[in-house]
Amino acid sequence: MAPLSVRLPDETRQLLDQAAERTHRSRSFLVKEALERHLADIVHEQSGSGKSRLETLLALKGAGARLYGPRSTEDIDAEVRAFRGDE
């Protein structure tokens, strides 16, 4: 793998550190995973191939029900937006 340097706002770095601590994963691992997922979404959306984000969420609906109880697509999407800082 090739190293890559990225500049992040302080707030994003703090969120990344919190996520790394909670998940017991390195910042590098989390950034790599997030980029792979996000870039795959962009490529699939632009090419018209693959599932849309909504289709993916619907396919996963209820996947965490054993831990968190049933969640609606809107609840999951709201949590994703909140984690990313879209709101």
C-alpha cells in the first residue's frame, strides 16, 4: 500500500479519534474503510450500476435489531448523516 497524507479539520480529526477509540481500530483503518465505501457509492451512482444507497439500506433493514431493536430506514439514514456531520 502507498502512504497518503490528508489534512483534516480539527473537528473531523476529533470524530475520527473517537471512532477509533470506540471501535478499537486505527485511524488509518477507519479512513481506508470510509473511503472505500464512499468511493464505491460514487462510482456505482455515476455509472448506474449496483445498488443505490436506499436499496442498500433497505437490504440491511433490521440487521442490528438484535442489539438495538428494529430501526426504520429513516432512523438509520439520520444516524449516518449525524455521524458524517451532514446535519
